[in-house]
Amino acid sequence: MKIKKTVKTALALALIAAFLFSAGNRTFAYIATGRDTKMPPVKSEAINGKTDDFNLIYENDKIAYYWRDDRDVLAIKDKETGYVMKTGADFPFANDIKDKIKKLKKQGVSDEELIAAAEDYAGDLNATYVGIANSFLTIEYFSSDKIKYISSASESGAFSELTKISDGKFKLAADFEEIEVSLNIYLDFTKNEIQITVPSEEIKGNGKKNIAAFDFCPFLGASGGVINRFNPVTLEYEKMDNYRVPGYVLVPDGSGALIRFNDNTAVFDSYIGDVYGKDYATETYYKSALYDDVPAKDPVMPVFGIAHGNGQMAFVSWADEGAEYMDIIVNHDGSKGASYTWAYPRFEKNVNFFQLYDEKGNGFFKQMDDIFDYDISLTYSFLFGDGSDGDYPADYVGMALEYREHLMENGVINEMKYRNEDIPIRLDFIMGDAEKGLFGTKQVVATTTDEVEEILSGISEGGIKNINSGLIGWQKKGESLNKPYEMNFTGSIGSKNDFKSLISKMADKGIDVSFAREAITINKKMAAYSGNAVKAISNWYVSVDKSEVLPAKPIISTFSYINPETAAKWVLKLNDKVSDFSKSLTLSGISNVLTSHYNRDGVVTSLTESLELYEKTLGGINQDLMLNLENPNQYLWKYTDRYLQMPVGGSQFIYENDSVPFLQLVLCGTMEMYAPYANFSFYTDDCVLRMIDYNLSPSFILSKAPSYVLSDSFYSYLYSTEYVLYEDKIYSIYNRINSILSEVSSMDWVGRTVPENDVVINSYKDGNTQKHIIINYTEKPVTYMGITVNAESAAVVK
Amino acid sequence: MNQSFIKKNRFIILVLALLLVLDMTSYSVARAQQATSYTYAEDEDGYWVRTQDAYLPYLTVTDLSLSGAEEMFIDANDILYIADTGNKRIILFDLNQGQVINEIKAPVMSSPRGVYVTKNGKIYVADTGAKAVLIFNNDLSFERAIYKPDSPMFADTNYEPKRIAVDDAGNIFLVGEGVYNGIIQLASTGEFLGYFAVNDANLTIAQRIQRALFTREQLANLIDANPTVFTNVFVDKDGIVYTATSGMNHNGMKKHATNGGNMFVDDVYSNPELIDVYVDNQGMIYTASVGGYISVYSKNGEEVFSFGSAVRTQDIAGLFTRLSSVAVDSKGYIWAMDATKGYIQGFKPTEYASLVYSAMNLYEEGHYEASMEKWNEVLKLNQMSVLAHNGVGKAYLHAENYEKAMEHFEVANNKGMYSEAFWEVRNDYIQDYLTAGLIIIVVLLIANAVLKGFDKKYGKYTALKGKVSEKLKNTKVIRDFYWAFKTNRKPFDHYYEIKKNRQGSLLGATSIYLVFFIVFMWYQAGKGFIYQYTDIEDMDITSIVAGFFAILILFIVGNYLVTSITDGDGTLKQVYMIPAYGLMPAMVSLIAVTLVSHVLTYNESFLLTLALMVGIAWSAVTIFIGLMTVHDYTFKETVKSFIITLAFMFIFAVVLIIISIMSESLFSFFGSIGKEVFWQ
């Protein structure tokens, strides 16, 4: 009897084991969604990178920097652990090492000497790629219409020399003979940072105009590859997989995403993060169209990083100058014929574009005669350890905190002066628009000023105190038919006085109501293109066809962008008019779109000038008004009081394994941060938890009328806005988030860990007080820090 | 299982059950991503409008090393079968475990391109390379192959099975490479039973000629990227056959009756690049298009959602480089295949989609009340949902709350159902007020008779009437307008008066045209909901106005020119007047139809058609007689001049179009010369 029982138990245990085993295999075939943050990588064993042939060029108590002249490789060594990262792969050229070994063998040296001399060399990179993999700088250049690569560490055609200027300051003079380009790169070593600058005026040579882009340190932190390693027994080289570093690349896709170092069977396209979005004026074609895919998110900040292991060594890299021309590139294992994951910043200097000469589309490809003229300032900041020593940890959290500190030091962001205990809520209103009428266009009304007053007063009386609101489509016949600064009112929504009274009455209740305006899109029914719209480099007005995403019979479906000077001028005019009404202003479009502007003689406003112009303009406005900006780019953060429509997660590239609140970690406590509208597929329990996890305040867009009144207008995509349908949700979602986040509203967000998949612990700190928020995304209760958190809920640990 | 066995093995059974439960939830726990494409549904006018996300990208399988795989199938145990064409194998992938559990390889397998698994576990493979249907037992062993049928009917037909489905009786349905006649139907023995469904009706003449003359390569190279061909076939759990056809905007997805006919009554929208059709256990139908769209239909062919994008992927989850197959597992998750990249992409239904499905199911099962509750929840999330308004409307219809039903059908623009509800409402109304109405009519008749009696005595009313009519008759415009009412009664006589310039005038004719135009516009825009097929905001007013007057002017000028060289007597003025004075019957019928359309349902639509036809025919005959009389033509001459006038109108319109195109080209020609000079 007893034996039988034992057998049964054993059988059961075996079944459980089999199940667990199969469960363990589950992750094998699936790429789980990149929606969550998963557990950190395991420990990296790639600690002791050789620095034998390197010269120590700078050190402090934490880091030692070594330089290898023949390969242009800089090694960065954590003095405490000995962990080394190199800016290049540090490979010999295959022919060189093979010749060397052959020669030594011929000389009959001892086995020990042979083994010592036999370096690993690349097994899946050709000579050009070995050059790139080693290089400190690779230049992409145009050879007819094709892009080719030449690196500072090429086998031939380029040479470079590092000279010391003063302690911690060096100059790398690089001469790319083959393409007739020479330039100077300055290296400045401070504490845990290397700052790299390339002054534009020091780029010289006849081949200058052919430069397409500069790629810096393309293999810094790279993982993977196939190598040829010398077998000490057979004394022959053998091909094998290189060590796979456990780690990831952080990309600023949306709120931030991690691309883990994986071995891929599939071939993925490179990740290209165009910082501050596309410059529509210098795209290959001046025409583009929107389709029914959700557009991929563009980085709003010029930053990326790579982490090795679990809190071992990482770097975060950012551009202080040249960011508007920066792309962040990640090539995946399996793509480009090599099995590396490598990431680097690319600075664009020239573009290939299609010069049309007639409406039919005839034309030819060409490049600009003069390259983009800007200085580059790029910083690599290194992080070590798991943060237990009080320094920032070597992971994405540490990267965010390090970057945040840098931005604060430079005044790009500042601590919020006043933090409310209750978190804020954003309640925008869609008031009206135009649609096609029997003759011409007719007014559509979704919400009147009286109705806004009624709804906001109701919610305020219902117990939500910290409310702010933007009014969208307040103009007569909506914003698409009015220039940004035009203030035409219609009695059917509310007269000028109605708006004045609404805004002031609400201000008395402590509710900030502002006019909202998209201020970068133009169409021919709004204003003539001449002098107002962006002209592309090909001297044609930039044109975006939106017919696929607009309702069936739109008033107009072709749009362009307002050129930077006009956009700035119009926003200033709008500011003049708005300041009579409200203490704040809500802007979209201009907050997130950065373009240059050309005419037939060449550049009118460069990307850099455009950026500076917007900075100046919005900076000026911000002196009088609070600015609520929709997904603003980094150069406007200084003037942003409320960050609206903050991205949550990345663009869902298949190769992105995790989503992380990098952007939120950087900006927490410097401005109010709002989630995308909860109306549209962002209202589930899971989404509410995500708002708590990402420290975001909820936002809604509301109307009094049912949203189908908008179905033939430009706002047909607002398919669910009627207030009565959302009244309960507004309270329930707000109260759920507020009950957690109000506990930490005046604290700094200092940590985020994932103790098990789908459980996140966020740490907040204020002086000596520390609080933790445990977010349990799973469908079962979990216990951490002595607290049990129910399935799909969050709790605060004090 | 007997009781004692259960008792004895309680522990093991418990563990097994526990494992089963764990296993069932194993992949539903992972959270879906944010949407990467918008979800669309049809609006009340049949246009696409955005709606809440229905499916979200979910797990992706990228490491199967597929080679040229195009088709997959999911069996009742959620095992995904993939026809891995290039690797000459069928992969069995367990969706619950997330791993490959087996593969079928056989020497006979050459390029497996289609796979179907029957209820009893037999695996059917369509192999174009082997030119055979390969059948495998449920232990994956090879059973037999079905090669080309030797039926004389099939003699010259190409036999390269590309896609396959099998019904419960073992009948095999094949999409064959290069077979345009239809779905090849084979008996379980391999005997050719005929072509099951035929699409030929939709071929253009040019396509037929191409089919007849061209080689397969030439056909493949045709510029027409979406030829009308069967691309897939599917048999659902009830044995119903579905097919997918590319190259059609409508009815490319069909649900077939046993005779091969299409069971869908209404037009079903379908993507011209349709490549796959799949049906889940609830009878919901899923289709995939090569471009990257996945659509979901109800079992009646109503389109529920469509999502995806024509944008070629940048490796974003949920977007495809070449979508080739779609399949649905027991949990309702959609799995789709990217043939170029070799990915399998999962999609998880959202709460919104689940709500819609449960509302539909409840209705199907006859729980109208419960379904209405669900539909109302759907409306909270998407007030524009035509599906939901229809659902609520139908539930109200069943609950005999016809007025409420009408409201919802009106929002959904469901004229048919509205008509049904309206019929009931009208019926109630008639029953309620019939007696009262009759009494009122009788009272009015009596009153009229009494008044007339009084009038006979005192004559006041007659005198007043005479005075007014005298005054009206003396106003020329009114007199000339009124003449139109006479012409259609005795057209020969009254047009003769016009010919002699004794009656009618330019002013009169012009006023008739204007009034007619107003009536025409009212007819266009003012009919009752059931009969108003185009919304006012959707009307192209400019082209209606311009078209109306352009045709009129062209006719008048044309007829005048034609008749003046064929000895017609009519002056331009008279030719201008002829149509006007014949328009009255048409005008009256338009007014009548527009008025009556507000109270009629579809059951009485023939009345409207009849009234309209009579009015127009009467007018046409009148105008014809007018032409004959005024020009002093014989019948034959009138017909001839009429035809020549039409030809003139046509030629003139063509000339106008040519001139406008030419001037545009000329303009752009000079423009491009200018630009060319500038850029060169």
C-alpha cells in the first residue's frame, strides 16, 4: 500500500517536473510581446578584455582609459572589477594575423610563444567590416548614388593619430585619404565620461561634399559574432561562436525599449531612430502619405545606451550638439550577414534626394552641394555596478538617472516648483469642426462652452480637484480651416465672451482651461502655401496625403507643414490673442515636428536654426503662459509645464524585448506627465496599472454630443468621446491611480526593478524617506517586502 | 470512467487537472502589445471608419526557419500545422507549449503548399511538386497519395494541388495551380466529381482571351496583379465549404451551399488581394489579404472588423511583408503567417472584440435581452458602431419595440430592417386611427356637400373663384405655366398652338424649367429615409446642377441645329419650349413619389417605381409629339432627328472633354519645359 502511494507521488512529481520543463521551454519559440519589462539579464562573464597592446592615456580613481593606436580602439576599464568595454571589436585583419602565425611557425618559435601571439580574429566579417568594427569613427560617403563605408581603422586609405593636448584632453586627427576628407576629433575625459566633439570647420578636403554621415564607435558594447580562435592543442585556428554577452541596447523608442542581445534565426531590419523625427524637407521624396498603420514612434531625445550583465557595466550616450541630425542605429544579430548586435549614433551630413522637374514625376537623384553645417558633441557616460554603492546602477534605470542629472546640470529640465499631492487629470474637450455641406462646408458642434462648464464643474464637485483642460476645435469651422493664430468664434459653440467667462469661472475653481492648437500643419484651404509651407530640398512644397486616414469625403486631404519662420510667427500671434483669455496654452504639432526649409537657392532655415527658433519662441511664450505640449521634443522640455500624450512603450518592433519608462524616469518631477487618452483602447485594468508603473496621470477627451457627430469631420478618429459614457470611468481610473501615485507625488523616482516577470517595484525617495510601489500585472497575488499585492493591482510600501 | 478508478487515482487526476488548467492559461497571461495598425469597421454608408482596437499583436514565432511556407491550419487541440514548402515538411507546433512538437517528412513530399486536418486527425497535404494530395494518418504515418484523376472530363486540366480542404464525408476540395474553372472536387477515392464552385462570371472578355491563349508564365506576368482566381478553400466544423477569390472587391469570400452557390444574400466586401479564409468553431469567418489585412465576418457575412496595413513591415509586430495565411485557435486568438519573413504572428482579441462576439452569439442563440445589454456596452466604447446599432435594433424588433428599433436602424442606415419596423409602426398607426380618419373624411365630404349647396343658393364662393381665376388667367406667366398642364392631355393640338406662337412663352418655359429643377432637387434629397439612398452631404451638388442644365442646353441646341438642316419648322425659341411643356407628368410623379416615399415601406416600393415610370414615359411621349408637331415631322423623321440629336450631344461632350484635357496637357507641357530648362 505504502509503496503504491510512493509510486503515485513519484508519478505526480514527474508530471509536475515534465510540466515545469515544458513551461521552461515555452519562451524558446515565442518572442513574448515587448510590452512589459522582463527580468534583468544574467551576469556577464566577459570581464577581462585584454589591454596588452594598449597605452594608458587617462585614469581617475574609478576608470582607466587605454588607447590602441593601430586599431583606433579605446578601452574603458572599471578599476574595481576589471570589466572592460572597448569602442571597437579590437580584431586584427585576417591576413595580417594569418601571415604573422605562418611566419612564427616558420621561425619555429615555441608553442607558448605561438599561443601568446595568436589573437582571435573575426570569423564573419570581411576586411571592410573589421575596419568598421574596430573604428572610432566610420564615414559613410556617397560614391555615385550608393553609400559606402570607410573607417578610421581601415586596412588602407585612412590613418589617424591621437595626440595629447592637456591632461584628459586629446585630439584624434583622422585623414581619410581615399575620399579626400580630413577632420579632427577632440576627446575630453572627465570622471566617468568621454565627451567627443567634432567642430564643423575642421572638416576639410575636396571630398567633403560626399560625406553622407559619421558613425561613432559602432562596436562599443557590441555582442555576438563568430571568431577564429587558436586551439592550443592542435595549434590551428578554429571557427566558433563568440561569447554572447547577456545584456541589451536601450533605444529611445517611445518611452524607451530594450533590445536584448539575442541569437536570431530571422533576419531583422535595422532599428533606425531618427531623433526628433523626420525632417520632411530633406527626405528622398517631397511627397508622403499616411496609411492605416500606427506610425512608429520617433525618439524625442538624443540618447541611447548599452548594458552588460546584471548591473555590471553600461554606458549611456547622448548628443548635446548635432542631435537634430542624429540617428540611433541598432543592427541585429543575423542582419548584414553577421551575427553581432551593435548600436551606434549616426550623424547625417548629406542626403540623397529625388529632384523632380515636372509634375509627372520625372527627375533624377542627387545630393546637396554643401553638407549640413553643424558641430557634433557626443558624450559617453559609463556606469558600473548594481547601484548598491550609491552610484547609479549599470542598467536602464541608471542610464535614465545619469541622463536626467546631465539635463538638470545643463538647465534643460528643472525640478517642478510646486507639486500637488493629488495627481492631476487632463480632460480635453473636442468642441467642433467642419464637414462637407450641401454647398461648401458646414459647422459641426460636439461641445459648447456652457457644456464644458457644466461637465468640468460637475467633475470638480464630484471630488477631483486637480483638473486641467484643453479645448480643441473651438474655432468657427474647426482648426483645419483656420490659421493657427486666427480667433474666429461661432455662436453655436460659444462667443468670445462665452470663452472668456468659461475660462475665468473655471480658473476661480482652480481648473486651468486653455485653448489647444495644432500649429504645424497647413492645407490650401487654411492658407496659401507660398511663403507659408515648408519647401523641400527639391524646391517643391512638402506634401502629405492623408486620404487613407480621413473619412470618405474629407474637405481636403493633402497637407503640408508650416515653415519654421511662419510657424514661429503664427504661434507668437496666437500667444498675443490667447493671453487675454487664459494663463496657459496647449500646443501640438509644433512641439514634435522639426523641419528645415529650402528654396531654389538652397537652405533658408536649417534644422539647427529651426530648433533654435522654436526654443526661443516657445521660451518667450512660456514667460507669460503655462505650456501644455503634446509629446514635445527635448529642446522644448525647458518650457514644458505639462507633457501630454506621453508615449507608453515603444513602436512594437518584434526585436524589442522590453518596454521601459526611460522617458518617465528622466522627466519625473520636472513636469506633469500625462498618458495617452484613456478613451481609445487605453482603459483596461492593465492600462491603469501601466499608468501607475510609468508614473503617468490619466487623460480623457470628451464631448457632450455623441461622437458620431464628428464622423464626417477631420476628427472621425475620435470614435468614443461622449461624456455620459466616460463619467464613471473618469472617477474610477483617476481614483485608482491617485490612491497610489499621490503617495509619491513629491518624491524622486530612483529605482525600478523586476523581481519576477510581470511584477515591477518602483522606488521613490525624498530625503531619507523611501517608498516603493509594487505593481502586480499577473493574474495571481504576489508578496514582496512583506506586502501581498492582489492580482492585477498595485500597492504602496512605506 | 468508473467511480472506484477515480477514487483510487484521485491524486493523479487532481494533478493532471491542475496541469491542464495551468496549461490552458499559459499563454493567455502574457499581455498583448499596443495596436500597430488601426481597426476599422464599416460605417452606415459602407465606408471604413476607425473603431476601438479589436485585436492586439501578441506572441511572435520567428525561429522556425521556414522556407517559402504559405499555409497553416490549427486542429482542435491547438496544434498548428505549417506547410513548410521549401523544407519539404509539415511542422506541428503546439500553441499551448509554444514549441515544435513534431514534423512530417516523407519521401513523396516535394513542395507541400496546403494543409488540412480532419476531425479524426487525418492530415491532408496539397503538394504541387508531387502533383498529388498526400494523406497522413493521425500517427503521422503516410497513408496514401491521390494523383491526377483519370476522368476524361479532367483530361487536359493541370493537376497541381495548392490548397486543400476536406469535408466529413471525405470529399476533397482543391485549389489547383493554373486551374481557373473552379474548385476541384474529388471523392475520397480520388475520383473527380466536378468543379465545386465557379467564378467565371466575373471574367472580362480580355481576361477570357488571355486565359485561353497565354501560357502560365505569361499569365503570371500579366499587369493585372489581382486576377480573379480562387486562392483558398476551407471546410468548417459543420462541413460547410468556404472559398477565397482574389481580384474582386465584393464577394471574393463565399460560403457555399451544397450545390456550390453562394449562401450570402447581401454583397460582402472583400479585399482584392484575398489569400486565405478560415472559420472558427463559432462560425466566425476570418480572411487574410496578401497586402496585410485581416478581416472578421459574422456567419452571415456581415463584416465585423478589419485591421492591418498595406505598409510593408519594418519588423513591427502585427504588420506583414506578405501575409499568406490566417488560422484561429480554440481561444479565438488569430495566428497569421508572414510568408516572406517566415514569422507566425499571434493576435489576441481585446475586451471590445470579445464583447462584440458575445453580443452576436447571444443574439444568435435567441437571448435578445442579454444581447441588447452587451450591444449597449459596445456602444459605450464605440458610438459609431453600425454593428451595435443593428444589434440593438434587432433586439428591439424582437421585443416588438418598433419605434426604438427604428431609431437604431436609422443610425445604422439599415433601410431594410427600418422598413420592417416601420411597417409595424405604420400598421399600429393605421389600426389606431383608421376609424377616426374615416369619420373625418365622411364629415369633410358632408361639409363639402353642404357648402356646395349653400354656394348654389348664394353663389358667393363661385363668384370669388371666378374672380381669382380670371385674375390668374390674366397674369401671363401663370397662364403660360398653366399651359403645360394642357399639353400633356392633347399634345398634338396644344403643341400646334405653341408652333403657331399662340400659346406658351419663353418666360413660361423658363419658369417650368426652374420649378422642375426645384422639384428634381427635392426628389433627390427629400425622400423618406427608406428611399433616400444618398445622404445630402454625400451628394455632389455641383455636378447634379451642372449635369441637369448641361444636358438640357445640349439637347435644345443640338435639336435646333439638327432640325434646322433637316427641314424642321421649329425656331430656337420653340425648341426651347418643347421639353418644358412636356415635363408636367414627370414633375407631378416626382412630387407624388417624394411625398409618398415618407409613408411607404419596401413592401410597396413597386408603387413608387410604377408612378415614376408612368410619369416619365408620359413626359417622353409628350415631348416626342411636341417635336413632331412643332417641326412638322413624320414619326420616322422625328425618330431620326432625335437620334441625330443624341449623337450630336455625345460628340459635343467628347469634344469638350478633349479640349479640356488638351489645354491641361499644354499647360503642363510649358510648365515642365520651364522647369526642365531651370534644372538642367
